[in-house]
Amino acid sequence: MTTMNVNIPAYASAFGLEGPAPRLAEWLARAIIELQSIGLESIGNWLRMPAPAVPEAAAQLLRLAEAYDATQPSYAADLRAAALMSQRD
């Protein structure tokens, strides 16, 4: 096993004695609190695309299975199984 020493200079004048981590953590916490106050769920719903209907999703899976059948038959079988399971529910 090889030991390596890494010298990381302390930038006390730029970041204070603690370094940049506490400031970054504080900024992330404030950003998360702000997102929660405006409704994180509504932003998530706005960013998400609507899920395809079950028959359309099954057809997409079967098309993908056809595309992967020659190169990855096991993955294609998994896609076909997922399509069949989605049609059953």
C-alpha cells in the first residue's frame, strides 16, 4: 500500500478559518427552505412530463425490446416482461 501526502493550502483570508464548506452548507440549506416555502411539489410537477398511458407505455417497451433484441437479448426479455406486467395491472 502506498501512502500519499497531499498539501492543501488553507485560504483563511478568502473563506475564513473553517473553509468554504460551512458557507456552502448554509447556502444550500437556505435554498432548500426557500424552495419549500414556494412549494417544491409544484415545481416538481411542473418539471415532470406526464406519464404515458399504460397501452402506450407497453408499446414503447415492446419497441425498445425489438431494438435491443439483437445485441442484448436478456435486456430485451426484461423489457418484454415489464410490458406484460404493465398490461396486467
